[in-house]
Amino acid sequence: MRFHPIHRLASMLAIVLTLAFAAPAQSASLLRDADLEYALDRLAAPILRAAGLSPGRVKVLVVNDSSLNAFVVSNDAIFIHYGLINKLDTAAMLQGVIAHEAAHIANGHITRRLTNLANTRTIAGLGLALALAAAASGSGEAAGGIALGTASSAQRSFLSHTRAEEASADQSGVRYMRSAGASPEGLLETLKVFEGQEALSVGRQDPYLRSHPLSRDRVRAVAGYVASYGALPPDATAEYWFARLKGKLTAYTRAPSWTLRRLGSERYADVRLLREAIAHHRNSRTQKALAAIDRAIAARPDDPFLRDQKGQILLETRNFGAAINAYASAVQRAPNNPLLLSGLGRAQLAGGQVKNALQTLEKSRSADTRDSSMLRDLATAYAKTGQTGMAALTTAERFALQGRLKDAGIHAKRATGLLATGSGPWQRAQDVLIAAERAAKRK
């Protein structure tokens, strides 16, 4: 699992938007992990299809924040704080959150706001957030992330839904869940998590409540929708992937001792072993961690993500040869997963297999440019193979994606002097350089 800072830009278009809306943003990060994102895809896909949205276009991403919140700022991504996921008890509850946020997209709530935004520039810093969220779909030259400056009341206003929008999203969300075979009771149970908070002062409320107005009438209305559609039994597949998602998140975000004390309550043997492996790894008990993850792999030999976890343990304990083998076996089972490819490329680079690393990392980048650590490794591979122009360009793009435009400009200028004039990479360097120069002029 890797933490990605989100003071970064989705594309050259994002840079332009940032300049237009320039304002400081509060730092946060995304949690990027192939296992987490696969589990989220499995949970979200039926809901998104029921909403008339493409699971390949709308991504569900985890924000590295322990508070309870979920939100959308574009039509291409749903963001959920890991704190909210950790708070929920069932797959249906998480699917209820996804269904509600998907309804905001499908019902045009975000589109209307973007239309209004096109006619005004009073929402400071929102351009970056919108571009990054749109980029989270993985399309084009996008690079995912978020950058929402919480100090701006205008931005809070943009994220806050009206009671009418909430009622509409609730009703649609229940319908999507029923159509997808997920129990609509999940949404009602999630709302009950926040009951009573409306009586608290704004500063003490969870962020979710501040952007999603809750009232007794709203809860009663959702209860009525649920009663009319009827409950459904839990979906076994969804429950497994929810346990896998929450189990891995808590293993990384809670103390290892907390995880180890609760292993006995985990109903799925492989998830229990995965959690145990992570806890031991975080306690620097490498042999115990490897023994646990090997038992998990034995239980699910075709699962690429357990092998990815083994590769991470080996790489972080500097066992590079074994890490390469573990990551390679993961990629063999999911050859087009960009995060798995990124991990393999990192291990190959650390193990001295530079040419192989370059090939692997370029394949990862072609599938997903949201991974800033992959861009760092790719720049290193270019430099080690004598491609200094591409190394400078990739470094410039990585800094641009992190919002470090001054540093990006320095490397972009160097890249334009090294790359063939008029070539595609040269044009990319020019885009970064122009954006950096515009940002400097605005200061």
C-alpha cells in the first residue's frame, strides 16, 4: 500500500485550471493499492451499472483520512475516507455510500455545478480538485488525486448538497441497490451512523454530515423507500471483498497490536492471514509475516494481490530477488494491472534489472499515470539507461502532478534542451514549462 500526496495535477489541463483558480489547498493523500482498488471495483461495479454509469470510467478511490466522509467533485470519481470504510460493518453499508454518491453523478447534481462554475471563478482552488477527480478515471494523460482547500467557504459550498439533492440521491441510491442485488437496508444503516449529529456544533460534526444534510425526515423517507423495495439477503461475494478491503485498511491504519488482538474475529481464513502478515511486517517480524502471507497464498493460489503483498514485504526488507519473483507471479496473474506492474518495476530497479524495470514501468505508465512513485522510479530507470531527456521530462511531470510547479519548470526546461524539438515528449515538456512560467507570473 502506498500513500500518494495529492498536491498534484491531473494533466496539463489541470495545470491551466489550477492557475485560473490558484489558492492554497490542504494537503491530503490517496491510498493506492491494487488489492484495495480491486475490492472497491467488485463492490461498486454492480451499483454503477445500475445507475447507468460505466465502472471503467467512474473510479472509487480511498482518501487517507480517518474522519467520516465521502464525496464527488466530478462525474468520474467517488472519494471515500478510509475512516468511513473502517466505521461500516457490512458490504451493503459501503455500497449504500457508493450508490448515494453515484446518484449525485447520475442525477446531474455535479454537472449543474460545473456548468455554474464555468461562468464564475469565485470558487478558489476548485479547478485543481475538479481536474484531479476527473483524472481519477485513468483516461488520457490523467493522474489522480484530490486537492480541496478546506479553508474556503466557497469550496465547502460546492461540496454541500441541498436537502432536495439529498432526497433525490437517497431515492435513486435505494433503487440502484435493489437493481444491483444489494440490500437497500445498507444505506439506511449508514445514515443511522450519523443520527444525532445534527444537534452538534458544526465543528464537532463529521465532514460527511456537513456536506450531506441529515434530518429525521430524511431518515424516515429512506426507511420508507427500503420498506417499499424490500430487504435482500447479504451477497456472499460482496461480503468477502468488503472484509478483504476493511481488513487490509485496518491492518495498515490501526496499530499492529490492535490487528493481532482481533484476528480471531475474522471469518475468512485468507483475510485473517493477510491481516496477520501486515501486522507482523509492520512490527519488523519478517519471517512471521512471510509465513502468514504464504499460507494465505496457499489458500488462494491464483490471487495476484496476495502475491503483491508478499512482494511488498520482501522489497521493504531488501530481499530484492525474491521480491522480483513475487511481483512477477502477481503480474503473471493480472498482466495489465498498473499498480502490480509498478511494484514489479520498483523491485526490478532495486535488484539491478534496469532494462527490465524500464520496460515494466513504461507499461505501467501507459495504463495509469496517477502513480507518482511509479514516475519517480521511471525517471530513475531512464537516467540509468542514459535517456537523460526522458528522465528530466518524467521528473518534471511528477513535480507538476504534486503541484511543485517551480521544480517542475526547472526539469522541464532541461528536458526541452535534451529532447528532439517537436517530438511528443518535447511537447509534453513545453506544456509543463509554460504552466510553470504562468504560475510564477501570478505570484
